[in-house]
Amino acid sequence: MNHPMTLRLILGDQLNEQHTWFNDVSSSVTYVMMEVRTETDYAQHHIQKVLGFFSAMRNFASWLRSKNHQVIYLKLTDDKNLQSFSANLQVIIASNKFEKFEYQLPDEYRLDQELALFCATLTIPFSAVDSEHFYTSRNELGDFFQGKKTFIMESFYRNMRTKHNVLMDGSQPVTGKWNYDDDNRKKIPKNHVPTAPLVFKNDVSDIHDELILSGIKTIGNCQPKAFIWPINRKQSVALLAYFIDECLPLFGTFQDAMAPNQWSLYHARISFSMNTKMLSPKEVINAAIAAWEENPERISYNQLEGFVRQIIGWREYMRGIYWNQMPAYQSKNFFNHQNKLPEWFWTGQTKMNCLKDAINQSLDFGYAHHIQRLMITGNFALLAGVHPDAVDAWYLGIYIDAIEWVEITNTRGMSQFADGGLLATKPYVSSATYIDKMSHYCGTCYYSKASKTGEKACPYNSLYWNFYDQHEALLLKNPRIGMMYAVWRKMAPADKTALLEQAQYYLNHINEL
């Protein structure tokens, strides 16, 4: 029986060696992968993000070839590269006389649309298959919350645990308790030295040269001869193993902690490997659970539950929200914020210690952990009234693990409250108090954490009260923040005025902070 000559597209975030596509080797099937300008240019990406994706893609193409699959691979600098998926696919299908086109469902709405439009122009049969990565389907969250006014991550998380039998004893959680947040999230003690991160030394200077040659605009720093991120499955598995052996025993305890010049702490840093599908969530969770079962004295249950929650709860939840709410989600701006991002978001040149550390770290490594993103850079952007589009573009560009489905929900929803509370039950804003509670930034900062007004008053303090004052009409009825308004009302009028004037001064001179 003759099989139709089939072309299968693999996107840069579909590097899943375990996909059923690859079980059979057939001379009638060709895989195509491509580096295109439409992907490098839709945001200004961190140089390490582009290097990471392209090196991982090239490694994946080599792996396919080593298994005797037929591969067409278009590099960015290839003469015949037309720099978009649709244009390249058109030519490849026509010139190679392919009789069928197949692709894996993309995780980004924009690519889903692009490929659907492209397929509508085809005169040959086409089909799409699942990427076989997530625990959930695209529509599962929407179906789960159908008819409900609010989405609650906790109920989704419990459903996921039950459905997939993760840390369950029949219909109950193994310990009788679902949530161990109270045992987690402590500040790092002053003299505590965290485990050094595992980094790789990949030579990606050939790709780096091609990026320079192509004139692609990037942000951030890199060492092309010693690229630190995993660029294949083997390295990704090694990073996961290192996390479980070295970091998981203290992961939960310090998952919200921050310390100057400690960019990795006890975090897994496997999000890039997972978001490119070099690792699957299932194998990550199974590896963590197996380590705990093997050594419960070393890995306490609260560390494990905190980690499992991030993957089977939060990650899957964010994806579900994304597919339930797009494309309207990308233009939500609940507070009608219009300001620009401060210029120092691109340079790290600010006198505020916490922001200087988080931004410079992001520029150096293409990485910051969730509290640095949420409560340092995100918190400041929200207090400063920055337009969510600008915040989105920055986060999407600067982080190596940022793909729209996970970035936009975390940024526009969780961090900026631009969806009006669909995702978060309250805006995540704080004064210096929280930052000091969770970090060691404030003690040596140019600004005073205790001062609300005056020359060196911490900007977070006045901007915090200004935010609540500005948005009282929208937030007053929120049950989680009524207390803040009670405090605000009790303040002396002169103190209120001083705070608002201080905030206004900082907003007017934001690039000098």
C-alpha cells in the first residue's frame, strides 16, 4: 500500500522526543522545522531566548536524523528561507509534491490562527494532532468551570490531583490535607548559602554569529561559548535530576524568598525545558514523587506538594485560562493604565535595590523566579500605572521561558490585574514591608524602607497608597482588600496629601528613580 507523501511541521516549542509521531520511521514522511523572522520579531526577545530556542531546535533536528527520519531544516540565514511559516510551507509543499500536511496543535493563539488560515488555502488534505504534552486539553478548564462566574485555581488543582491520581489515597489527598502553603514561603536566613545552580557550557557561537548577521534586535547579555541553559533532552533530564537531588528538599520553604546576587536559589529552572517540551509535566511530577517516596526524611511532604502544585495546578490552569479567554484577553486593561515602562527596565540602572537586582538578573540570565516577577517588577509596573501591553511585551521578551500562553496569563492576569480579577482574587501590590519580609534588599538600599515621604522614601510606599486611592471605585467592594481602605480612611488628611504628592513626584520623575 502506498502511503501519501506527508509533510509534518514541528514548531520550536514542540521538541517532544516521546511524541507518537516518532515511533515509526517512514520514507513517506518528512519533518520540517524552521527558524523564521516572524518568530524572532513579534517581540524584542532576550538574546539567550533566541539562542536557546534555535540551539534546541537544531539539536532536535539532529536527533530526528539520527533516528533515520527525513528532515527539512531551514536556518535563519538560508537563502531560500522566506521568513514565515506559511510562505515556506507553501513552497516546500509545491516543490516536493507533498500530498498531505500535518501539524501539532500550537500552544499560541497567533500560531493557531496562522496555521488554520494556511490550511484553508491548501488543495491537499491536512490534519492537526495533539502535542501530547499537557495533562489537560485546551478546553478542559472552560468545561470544568462552565456556568461559574469565577475561576478558582484550588478547585481545579484538586480536580487534577483526583483525576490523574497524583498524591492521592482513593478520593482523599495522601496526608489528608490538600495545601501546605503555610509551611512554605520563608525568608532565607542571613548567613544561609544556597545550593549553586547547575549550568551548562554550550557553545552556541555559530548561531550567535548568524543572529548578528541577520540584524535581529535582541535584549540582554550572553556568553555564546558558555550558554548556560539546556539545549537538548539529555541536559534537560540532568537539570531535573539536579533539582530533585539538590534543591527540592528546600524548594517549598524558600520558594518566595529573594536574596541579592542569588539568581537561582532552590528553583528548578526547568520551565524552558518544559515549555519547549523537552521535558513533560508528567515525568517531572513522577520524578519528584519517586524521590520523596524513596527518601521522605530528606524531602518533606510540604516541599513536594508546593512543587506539584506549580505544575499540575498553576501551569495547567494558566494554559486553560488562555484558551478559554483568547483573543479578548490580550487587550484587557481593567484599570485603564496608560503609562510607559520606566527606561531602567531595559538597563537595570535604578537606585532601588530590589528592582536593580531583579532586572539585572533578568538581563544577565533571561530568568527571574515567580516572586521577583510578581512582587518586584510586576508590582512596581502596576503601582506605576504602566499599560499592560508594555508590561506584556517586556515579560514576553526578557524571559527564556516566556511563551504567550504562560506569559500573558501570568502578566496581564496575575501580575497586573488587567482582567479585573478573573485570575487573581486581588491585585498583587505591596509596599516595602512585603519586600523586606521576603528579601535582603532593603537594608542596603539608597531608599529608606520605613519612610513613606521625604527625599529617600521608598517609592513603593507612596505609590502603594496612591494606587488604592486612584482605584477606590473599582476596588472598594473587593472583600480581600476592604481592610486597606479602612486604614486609608483613618489616616490624617495631611498625611494622605503628603503620600499622594510624593507618589505624583515619583511618577513624574520615574526614569530618575
